[in-house]
Amino acid sequence: MFLADDLSGAEIILSGAEGRHAATVRRLRAGERVDLTDGRGAVAECVVRDVAKDSLRLEVTGRHTVPAPSPRLVVVQGLPKGDRGELAVEMMTEAGVDVIVPWAAARCVTQWKGDRAGKALARWRSTAREAGKQARRFHLPEITEQATTSEVAALLRGAAVAAVLHEEAAQPLSRLELPASGDIVMVVGPEGGIGDEEIKRFREAGATPALLGPTVLRTSTAGVAAAAVLLSRCGRW
């Protein structure tokens, strides 16, 4: 599967980075089947007609639209340190998370400020794009701008169901009552955990503290583990 902004026309020239990858890395040849998507649900089924050094000429043989999944799963991810943020984004994208919100929690070791913020966000978005292609996702996840605690609280207030992963919670995540539509918003804290004041604000916003399991996972793996539970229970898996 490859990404293309424009899927119109009976023929499509796949060029740029996608075309180079198809021609030189994947080594696609005339007659082979290729699927193109715009990452927003539109799909063009194609056959390779000609291969150039860094592009393909494709004939469109069919089109269809993949509906957006429902309910939508939104994960608020406390900023992990090092490259663990990209690992978290990659795994959650492959699992099927729809929106990932980078969160500047009080206990985050990593801080996104100035130029660093833009570069880090670009890496997360690039990781999501590549992981989405690998997973053959026709709806790529949205990676939002970095959110403050106040912005996360507002997001929780607007959710159909909201949960905060916490090792001292009494209610298991697997028993959370889930909606048939709307947004399921889940908060994953940073390595240092979620502070008492943050938990208080999230409770006031309508979020339920939930226990993922008997062990404490790293922040970079907790999101994908929790997503697997929720996606299974809401019927998307």
C-alpha cells in the first residue's frame, strides 16, 4: 500500500518518496497490483503499467471508500524519554489507535520546548505515517499538537467514555463500560507517573481511573496494551 494525495483520474503517476520506494526498494514491475490511499479512507485499486527510475505509472481498476472506525480510540500519551515516544506511536498505530495526543505531564522527564518540540512532533507524525502504511491502514492516525493538562481535561470532558491508567485504581480497564460510538479517551502517564493534582483534575473532568493489569508497564508499552483491551471489547478487533 502507498500514500497519494490525489487519487483522481484513470491513471496515476506515483512519484516522490513513495514512487522511489515502490520502484527501487519494493521493485514493483508491470502487471503487479498496487493499492493507493489518501490516508482518509479513499482507496484506488491499481495495476502497474510502467516503471521508471523513481516513479510508477498506474492504471486505476477500481475505487472504494473504507468507513472510519467507530467508536474512535484517542490515547493521550505522556511524553516518554528518548526514542520510546516513537516506539509507542508505532505500536499504537499498528494496533489501530485513531488519535494520539502528546501530553506534557508534570512528571515528564522529556520536555518539548522551542525547536525541539517541532522536531519531536515531526518524528511522531513520520513514525505514524510509516507504521500506518506497514499495517495497511486506510485511515492514518492523527498526531495532534502537544497538549497541556488543561487541554487534556477538556478532551476528557467531551469524551463518550474517559479513562486514566493508574496502578492504584480499583476498577479494571477490561470492565469499563464502552460506547457504540463517539470517542473513547484514555490517558497514559509518563515514566514518573501521574501526579495527584492531575488525577484530581481528570476525575473532575469525568475520567475513571482504571487498572490495566497486575504488572506495571512502561509508558511506551502501556498504550498499546490498553488499546488491545479496548479495541477487543468494543468490537473493532
